[in-house]
Amino acid sequence: MSRPLVNLTRVAQRAAPALGAALAVLTAVAGVAGQRPGPSNTITDVPGIKVGHETRIGGGYRTGTTVILTEKGATASYSQLGGAPGTKEVALLEPGGLVTQVNAIVLSGGSAYGLDAASGVMRWLEERGYGFPVQGGVVPIVPAAILFDLGRGGDFKARPDAEFGYRAAAAATAAPVQQGRVGAGTGARHGLGSASVVLPNGYTVGAIVALNPAGSVVNPETCLPYGVFLELDGEFDLVPPPAEECRPAGGAGTESRAEAEVPPFNTTIAVVATDAPLDQTQAKRMAMIANSGLARTIKPVHNLNDGDLVFAVATTPPDPTLSLRDLSAIYNAAADVLGRAVVHALLNSGSIGETKGYCDQYPSACRNRKNTTPRSPAGR
């Protein structure tokens, strides 16, 4: 091979990441024509969805619980691809069973202990008469999933219980979702994020995610989030950090040396929701496809030590006349909106303890951002 050809090959190799990123952006722009974020750009833009957090930092605690409330009932299913899930009441979300609707979904820290939070949500719902009707009363349907945050800056035994769930349910509102180190994202590596999209067909799709992956969410070549190409209407407002700030090791929010020496137990848990009239089988497919949003933004994902799980919720009763075209648009949007929620979790989570937030580690990347979460997390 001649020297000029060798040089051209090297130039092409060096340019490949930038060209690939540009192509991804152009593809994304073409793929989202006519789409826009909802009014708050959070999951509560979906009619019928409320979100509440219980956040506890201090007194041995660094953990929390998030409740996605659909108290009057919503069609739901799920997709679980991680190797170490911690769940409650998810088997009934498989299509073909008696129960097709849920009254709430719980995302919580605390590993398997955190599943206790669902009992508090059930109590809150029962007190108000919401649930599956049975002789003598109701049984609230409250599936739950947890992530591992035990001992990450808090006491191992300071973890969510039923009272966390009750308080989170009581706090649930249709207002814009608070993001960052709140609720289930309090002790997670990269906090909690949310996003929404309004489709040209009029339907809204939203997502909320507690981001605690074993994998990385930051491209080590650019020090930008892997999901930056999913941006709608300049919502991330990032710029590439300079070379002196972008170190090859990359990885925002990386753990301290002491944390890194502990075998990692993680898990990213999420909910995607829509006001489209899906049945349970269609909701199942939406959850499955939404996993693509995690695959686009976390590398690697669905590891043996991740309990990754996505719930899917439809707040409108099923309509068998829903067109295949509309259904496909909803499915594709679910993947994109979950990927965008991942980026919002990263950008809205400040430093806590020895774990740096993205905008603290790469301040130049965030210099144009106006509405960022305070770097000093607060909670009960």
C-alpha cells in the first residue's frame, strides 16, 4: 500500500466517529419529523399519569421511591431483559390473564427490601377505594421493580419501606416531574429522568427512568451522552467539551475507587406510557420495543448484574380499530422517548458524595444549559 493511501486511511479512521455522529443526528432528525416534546417534556404530559416521589437523604439514608399513579386503572404490561431483576406482581402483566389494568407502578431503591414500598401504595389506594373489585372490598394492583443502591452513601439497613410508598403515592401529581437525585433515582448512579413526545397523529408518549446501569451512558470519544442524537427542540443544549476536559476514560458519574472495587449490582427501571388505546398485548410490545431506547443510550446494557425492566402503560381503553401505522409510530416513539429520559436523568443529577454528576465532570458541555437541577440534592 502506498504512503498516500495509508495516510488517507488514517484520516478516514480518525474522522469516522464524527461522521458517524453526524449521520446519526441527520437520521434522527429525519425520523422525528412532526414530533415535539409535550408541554412539560415529562411523563405527566400523558393524560391519566401522576408521579410522586419520596426522597430521603441524611440520617443514614440515600435512597427513595417513585410512584407512577393511575389510580382509576390503566392497561399495562412489561419487558424484563436484565439478568438480576427484583419485582413484585409482574407475572399478572403477561397478556392472557384475568387482570389487565394496574392502579399504580412502583420504582424503588433498596434492592429487594425496597419492594415493601408497594405495600404502602396499596394501602393508600385501598383507603380511597381504588383496586380490583372483590367481595368485601378492593385489591389494588401495584406492580413494582427495584434497583440496587444499598450502602451507596447510606447505611445498608436504611432502605425504603411501606411508608415510603404511602408518602410517594400521597405526593403524586400531574405536575411536571422533578428529576435528578429524587425518588427511585436518589441513590442510583445517574438519578432519575423523564421525557415526552407528542406525535403527528395526536397521541402522547412519555417515559420515566431510574438510571442505575453497570454500563456507561457517556461516549468516551466525545464525552457526550450516547443518546444526545435523540434530542428534540434543543432540549439537551450540550456542546462537545474540549480535549483537556474530555479524558479517554470518560464516563460521567463514575464511582469512587472504593465503590469501583465492590462487585457492581445495578439495574435500570423505567415506565413508558401513552394515551393511545392499546390492549395488553400491544402494551407488551411497546415495552419490548422501548428497550431499544436503553440499548441506544447505555453500553453495555441488560447485563447479568442488571435487573433492567421496562413497564408499559396505556391510559385509554383499548380500541381494536387503532391503525397499524399509528401503532408503529407509538412503538418507535416509546424507544426514543425512553432514550431521551436517560439523557435527562444524567444531565439533571448533580454530584453526591464521591460520585460526580455529568455537568460537574464536564462543565463546558453544559455551559449553555439554563434549567439545571441544583447541584446540592435535598430530601427528607
